[in-house]
Amino acid sequence: MTFDAVVVGAGVAGCTLARLLAEKGQSLLLLEKRRHIAGQAYDEKDEHGVLVHRYGPHLFHTASRRIVEFLSRFTRWHPYEHRVLGSIDGCLVPLPFNFDSLEALFSPKEALHLEEKLAGAFGEGARISIWELLQTEDERLRELGGYIYEKVFYHYTAKQWGREPEELSPDVLSRVPVVAGRDGRYFTDPFQAMPDEGYTALFNKMICHPGISLERETSWKERLSFSQGQIFLDGKRYPGDVWFTAPLDELFDFCCGELPYRSLSFDFSHLPVDRFQPACTVNYPNKEEFTRITEFKHCTGQEVPGTTIAYEYPRPCSLAKGDIPYYPVPGEESARIYEKYSRLAESYKSLFPVGRLAEYKYYNMSQAMEAAFSAAEKY
Ligand code: UDP
């Protein structure tokens, strides 16, 4: 069988691309190294029947109508707005840090004073980055910034990334703002919901198309090779396109150096209680080795006896040792290395890197899908 194109990786970007291209009439070979599809969004029922996200909490949110319309062809939705609490000095306070967090940690008088200052300086309801707060002119607000930086960001970031916050692109910490108001939602996108039967079911439906042939447990290395601007499939020169969603440094055998990634490990435990904690995710920014605990029933809305939680531990990542890359590490050094790989990729006319790993961008699910949409459109 000849394929018009090969898509490497059946994760969020790969499945989306495969479907979009199949609907344009192409026949595609979709290669997936793991036993399952859906990438890090993979979910399944554990042995107690609780739907869990095996690679950590995935909360869907988007501002894109076309993405909602596209996905709604493959799933119904369970409405859910993500809420996170942070364990700070023994209190569980809302994150992003907002007026309610202030009131939980400061005296009523001091909290009110700081709320007035925040709203005065940035505008009622503003979502500002911790960096902005640290640089503000008002001394008391700068002190507050220092406090939030220490209690919420510094140690969490050091654990999560194994680096000082300054070594990362400022955008990383800016993902979680400080709010000059009471909107404690983690995301503000107009559409926030969970696929009602889970992500795996959604992506299964998405790639169920006569134009798509999925091969699981098949690394691209077993089928494809790349040499001097030419692509080979099963040893023969391949004239079709390759949409590549795996790490680009691995594709080029790390010839320009290894791109840094971070990995995670999870400790799942099932408890004979209805609920373990008051929110889907509780962050532990300080002493603990883990960064957060997720209780899946909060976001999936599943009604089932007992509950399953996952402790999340950041880990170093070596692709050579077979670790799973979860996060690119945005920063100047990694951007320089990535640029070299990107130029190498451009020397292959029919090779298209797409998605969080191949583009080395800290995409959320909706952004990875947008990347797939624009890639398919440009094509
Ligand atoms: N962050 C933090 N403390 C928190 C939550 C987030 O320092 O309580 C920082 C940390 O560097 C983290 C980044 O903000 O990696 C982005 O957080 P987000 O919750 O978006 O991470 P993800 O869910 O993608 O792992």
C-alpha cells in the first residue's frame, strides 16, 4: 500500500493532523511508538473503574471556535472549569493567587490594603505576571510580589524544572498570573470542558477514518530514515510528506546537541472515600518533593465509588535513556539549539515538524491542535 503521507506520533497534534489530511482525501500511515494513542492526554479506567489521566491532569480549554466545532464531532462534553488550590503555610488557598488568597493568608486589614493597591495599580480584575508585580514602583506591592514569588513560584519552579526561574523564558511563570480580583479560575478561555468519555475515546473516534492506517508500537525509526534531504520509507526513497510530531533532536541523532526536556513520574493511589481533596488539583509549591496532587473525579465528573489520586514528581529527562519527554524547557540556550534543528528540518522539502515536541513549544492541547490546523492549511 502506498501512502500520501506519514504522520509520526498519534498524540494531540498527530491525530488532529491525520484527521484533517484524511478529510482532504489523503491516505496516511500514522506511526505511534507506544501501545496507545492520545499521547500525554491518554486516559483509561484504572482497576477500580476510575477514569485517570496516566500522564497527569489534562484540562481542555480554548478560545477557538473551530477547535470546539471540530472536537465536538468526536465527543460530547462535561462542563468543567479548572480550579487549583495551593498549600501555603498549612492553608489551601486559590491559585492563581487572588484576593481570596490574600484574605486567607493576611489579616483582614492588611488584605484590604493590598487589594486596594493591586486594583489601583493594575486595574480591578487585571491578571498580571509575577514579573510585573516584582517590578512595580510601589514598595508594598513589590514586597507582596516577593512573598508570592517565594511561596508560590520559586520552589515549585525549582522542583518542576530543576533550574532557577531566571534561566527559563519569563513566559513559563507568566502562565499562572496574580489576579487583582476574585476570579480564581485557572484558565479564562470561554470554552472549558472535558470530553465526557475521556480523551482516549475522543482521539480514537478522530482517527477512525478509512484514510488513516494506525500502526502502534512502531517507532518511526523502524520505518523511516532521513539522509541528505531525502526521506526513505522501509528503505525506499519516499516521495510523500512526513508530518513529524516527535522530538526533532532525536530525528537528527542529536547532531547539534541534546535539547533539554523535563519528565514526570506519577504515584497513583486509590482511596475508599468519595473525595480526598476539595479541588481537582492541589499544588505543593514548597517543602514536598512532589509538585501537585490531582484527584480526577473532580474534573471528569465521573460518579463511581472511591477515588483515585496522583502525586506528580518532576524528573530529569534523557531521550537516550528512554525517558518520556513531557515539557520542552523554554529558554535562550534551548532556543539556539532548536534553531539549528529547525534549519536542518527545512533542508527536507517534505518534512513538517508540528506540535509541542517537534516545534519545541510549551503548547497546551488547544494550541497543539491549532498548530495542526495551520500546518494542514498552509499545506
Ligand atoms: N508555577 C509555580 N507554582 C504553581 C504553579 C505554577 O511556580 O503553583 C509555575 C511553574 O514554573 C510551572 C509554570 O508556572 O511550571 C506553569 O504552570 P502550569 O500549571 O501551567 O504547568 P503545567 O500544568 O503545564 O505543568
